[in-house]
Amino acid sequence: MYDKTYPNKRYKYTIQFLKKYVSESSTILDLGVENPFSKIMISEGYNVKNTSGEDLDIDTSSIVKSNADAVTAFEIFEHLLSPFTVLKNIKSTKLVASVPLRLWFSSAYRSKTDMRDRHYHEFEDWQFDWLLEKSGWEIKARQKWTNPTKKIGIRPLFRWFTPRYYIVYAERINN
């Protein structure tokens, strides 16, 4: 695999992981509005359709109606009150999803200016695994990575060796 330059480490690792488990000829429903990473997927040859910004806790119709080969959900489940409902309603048999992990040295993210930009959940890996299994998915592959910063201090130091992101490839085991 060739190495492209991406705006951040998370995008590089995410596209590499996605390419291992979902072929470029696949159609993808990407949960969430169009974003920089959905544009990267399109540039890599994927046929991507995003949800329209509806509140997925309340309205899962775009998920239910989708006939995409795979669903991607990159850093979205932590914003939902009920990710279980969304996961149960996915019709595709393939899911690639990532979440930020709960950090023992830092509180959950909460924007002071955007009420929607908050983390209702920050998962430990076993919690996300359990959520997927309980909603009918079998995890086939997983990966974690760190998110170091160039700041000085104890918490930035911890970020160099404490995984921040967790990504899984899962397949539907029941409907």
C-alpha cells in the first residue's frame, strides 16, 4: 500500500484499516454529515453517501432505507444517547466504526459553544465491544492508536502512550 499524506494520523490509520476490510468498489453509508474523511473515502474510490444531519437518536430512517454494502461510523457513537438503536437498525452486513476511548486522565469532551458537539459516551474498548455484540455484530478486527500532541505537561505526555482511538471491523450476525 502506498503512503499518502493525510491531515492527521487518525485519517491515515482509518483509511488503511477501512481498505483492509471494505473493497473500494463498495457502496458506503457514512453516518453523519459530509466531512473531511468522507471526502477522503471518495478520493480513494469509495461510493459514499452520508446521512443528512438528522438526529440519529430520533430518526433512523436513512439507515433503515439504505442498501449500502457497508456502514462507516467514525467518531459518531459517542455523541448519541442511544447508539444501540442505530446499530440495531443497520441493514448492511459490514460495519467499520471508531470511537475515542475514555481517558483516565481527562474528562469527557464537551464544547462550551455547540450543544451538539459533546460526548455523551466515551467508551472503554470492552464497553464498545459489548455494545456491538449486544446489537447483533461480531467483531472481526480491531485496532487502537494514540493521539500525541506537541503541548507540554503531564496529560500531553500521557497522550504519547495511551491509546485514544479504537476502530473495529464487525459483521452482522443476526437481524
